[in-house]
Amino acid sequence: MGYPHPSHPKENPVLSKHFGDPEARSFDGWVKRGGYEALRKVLRMSPEAVVEEIKTSGLRGRGGAGFPTGLKWSLMPKADGRPHYLVCNADESEPGTFKDREIMRWTPHQLLEGCAIAAYAIGAERCYIYIRGEFTEPLKIMQQAIDEATAKGAVGANVFGSGKRIEMIIHRGAGAYICGEETAMLNSIEGKRGNPRIKPPYPAQAGVFGMPTTINNVETLAAVPHIIMRGGEWYKGLALGNPKSTGTKLISVCGHIQRPGNYEVTMGTPMKELIYEMCGGMRPGRTLKAVIPGGSSVPIMSAAEAEDCLLDYEGVVAKGSMLGSAGMIVMDDTTDMVYQIWRLARFYAHESCAQCTQCREGTAWSVRILERILTGKGKQEHFQLLLDLSDNMTGKTICVLSDSCAAPIVSGIQKFRHEFEAYIQGAREPAMAGV
Amino acid sequence: MSLTAGQGGSGAGSSGTPRGFAEHGSAHGGHGTETAPYERLFRGERLAQLEQLFTLYPTKQACLLPALWMIQEARGWISEPAIGEVAEVLGLTPAYVKGVVTFYTMYHTHPVGRHFIQVCTTTPCNICGAEDVVRALLEQTGCRELGATSPDGRFTVIEVECLGACGFATPILVDDDFIENVTPEKIAGILQRYE
């Protein structure tokens, strides 16, 4: 199930090349496809040279923030006698995003190889792979891959006879979106509630167990072996839009679309090509109303903004949103925007870790006000109330969960105000029964 | 309130009961007098497994989530005495462990049906008909309402936030089976597989 679609000619499959090929899952199958050559190559390089190669490539974090990966690695202290850690963020929970799951299901060794290279580069002997608890299948596949790679000497006490120790440990989450936030993840690994930490100190200074730590997303790490084998310059050249966004990007497309799925495109590919050519466009007789391009935490784009948007970090920002984790939620003209914005607010209210007042109260009250509107009890002053709440939820908390709740509310009111008005003025039947 | 495990040998003497542990169990268990004696999980092979986990982390506390998973896998849910046991083996307080247990949504703090069904209803699935899937599940399992267990004890159905398979709306988790592209029409066939 979930078998990937055949690659579209406009895609550029690098990471996804072997999706759907069950033989690529085994160690031998991966080696036959060129796997673990990059790790062998790296063992003959200095860690600094590895970091430089990644810097050259322009690779940026694929989890959502887009921070330059090479730079992140270079912030780790040099061998200082303390244990260093790598944490692989496989807590994929951002609504609309389902790319890391496919990487783990089809190419677990691609990820392990990337982890091992990153661990080598930052001087870590241990890598914790934090996989969300609901991902039962990826958990099983990744554990099998680790067992196999350990038995073959690709990871473990003596990586390919180099004398280097790089151990892979899976840490299973237990249901908490917030643990995808990197410092919440560190707490969760330590056996604590997943509350984000105040920064600084940054993880490179004091991360998991107080030690220097680098946290990278699954897709980021999976790109690393390809960059090592083909060179940073090659990766840097994969840019249709602008030189600040390089490489390929897995875009998860879902919602009202003919062919949902993961599409790997070169950075800078027009969103229109993805929606109408690769994904087969809208359902028959339907038109595009809105797109949330970067997972649910980014501002909603109107159909007009999606029209000439380029899919890279800067291209989506130019259209008032963010590429984020590139989980694209496509909504057609049947969508009740107020109801869906309420549903998103409910998500954030449920997932708030509750340590910051603005987030705990703000997300909960946003839900209640939107419910009033949907039950036909909305008032004009609710617009300002929602916007004031959102303002208090933006840039004022330890992490960005509450900002993420505000993003769809503020952009929704800006771009689809008439749909809120229809409920408030009684022109539209209440979507829910009053309490 | 009854505990899942209750093999006869559990009371093989009080030597296995940590100090203060029974107190905790009855203080929070509510129905102290009816509660069957709690059988420790971390003995013999399972204790060895846990000790193996200790080698993977620099602190014992880091084994808290894995230890709670072990309890839930063996017992179906995490009872107050189980919280006490985990606290004791990891050197934490029961209150701390409970704080962690209740933070994470996947740990059950009460017994659930033989098969636990989680349905994603977050926005991407919501616009693809997830609420219809929920309605059909509640009706066909006999659970009637979210969080309730069917009268035959077979199913419990809950709504969950994003399962991370938005392109395969609507995904559901039945126990550990991740099932994609579920529609109301497919539910009867799926439920048949779970007795």
C-alpha cells in the first residue's frame, strides 16, 4: 500500500529514485545500487572536508526552517573530549507532509548512510533516530536496516574497519506533534515531557544530555550521500529559481488533487507545473481555491498567488508564504475555508505543550471563537479579536507552534474574509450545531 | 477497574514489591480494595531487556519512553501501579512518570478495546472525507462515540491528529496496522480482520 506513482518526466528523482523497489530496502540491494560508497569515501576524508562539501552544495534543512546544513554542522565544537550526538528528526507530523515516511519505508539505508556520514562529520559516535510512535511500518523497517547494517559493519563499533564507532539507536515517540521541534525532541529523548527549550543555549552548545548535538531532518540526511558521491558543485547546480535554494525537494501533495503523492522536483520548479502536469490537476469540474504550500504551519496562498509561484525557499516567500516542509495541501472550490481554518486551529490547540500562556490560551481561544462563527453566533468584532490573539501568538513564545496556529488564521481572514462574513451575516447555514 | 495481567504466580512473595509502591497504587487507584495484586513487569527476561536499553543512553531516565512502551505492549495500558513500577526501576517519582505518560497521547491510562482504532481527521484528511470515515467506524464497531469501547469489548475508536500519510487519505491505525486510503465502504471488510 502507498506504492509510489511512476516518476513523472518533469520530476528529478535523486532521493526517490528507488521508491517502490522493495529490493532497495535490503543492505545488499542498497549496495548493489551504489549504496554505502559515499560512507566509504567519507572515511578517507577529514571531517572538515565533509562539512565543506556540504557547505558547497548549498543544502538547507528540509524539516521546515531551511537552515544551511553545512553551517549547522560547522557550529559543532571541535573534538573537545565530550560526547557529541547526532539526532535524526523522523517525527514527521506536520499536516500535509509525508515525505520522510516514504524515505524510511523504501530506502532505509539511504537514511542510515546519511546519518553515518553526518555523525562522522560532527564527531558523533551515537545517532538517535527519533521516529514518531504512529509510524509502525517505518519503525520496523528502520530497525531491520540498522540490524543488517550493524551485522555488515557499516555502522556500529568499527565502521567498515576504520576504527570509527557510529551507533544508530531508534527512539520511538509516543504521540506529540511538538516533539518535532528540535529542543522538545531532545527532552523527549531524555525521558521528559516534550517541552521546547529556551535558546540559547543552542543544541550545538548544549543539546541532548547537555552535550553538543546536531539535529537534522530525514530528507536532509538522505541527500547527503548523493552530495558526497556527485559533489557539492553538482548539487548546487540543481537550481531553477535562484542560487540560494539548491538541490531537489520532495514535495508531498495532498488534498483535492487528482494524483496525490510525493514528487521530487528541482528547486525552483513552478508550482503550476506540479499541480497541473505532474499531479494531474484538480478533480473534474473543480477549480483551485487555495494552497497551503509548506505544511499547515505556513500562511494560506490564494489560487492567484499559486499561479506563478516558484517552488523554492525564496519563491514561496515572495508569494507571502513559506516552503516549510513542502507539504502542499491543495483545496478546491468545494472547501469551506472557515471550517478548515477551525480544524487547523484545533490541531494546534491539541498539540500545544501548554508551557507558554500565549500558546496555551491563544490556540484554545482561537478554536472557541472560530466555533462561535461556525455555529452562526459570530460577530464583526470577532475579526479583530482573532487578529489580536494571533498577534499575541506570533514571535512571543519559546517555539513557533502558536505562530503556526496564527498563520492560517491571519492569512485566512486576509484572503477569504467573505467566507467568514457569510457565517457572521447569516448568509450561510451554520456548519456546526450550537452548544 | 481491573488489571490486565493476573497470572497466579504474581504474588510470589512481597520481595518483588518496591518500597512505597503498594501505597502509591492504592492511593491513586481509587478502588484500592478491589484491585488485583499488581504483577511486576520488569523481572527476568523483561528486566534484562530494560537493562540492555540502559546501555543505549547515558541516563536511566532516557529509558522512560521505551519502558512505558514495554508496559503498554505487555499489559495493553499503563495503570497507576505500572507507573509506580516504572518510576521505581528508573529512579524517578511516580508523579514525574505520570506527568510524562499523560503528555504523550499514545499511552493509554485506562483499558481500551481489544483493537484500538485511530483515525486521522486533520485538515488534509478532513477535506477528503475523514469525518465520514469516523461516523462509519463509530456505527459499525458499535462504539457509538469517540473514546468509548464497543459493548463487546472488541473496539475502541478515537480521532487523532495528523498521522503523516496525507496523500493516502484517510489513513487509520488499527493496533499496529497502518491502513491507507480508507473510505466508509471499506470499513466492514477491514473490521472483519480483527476479532
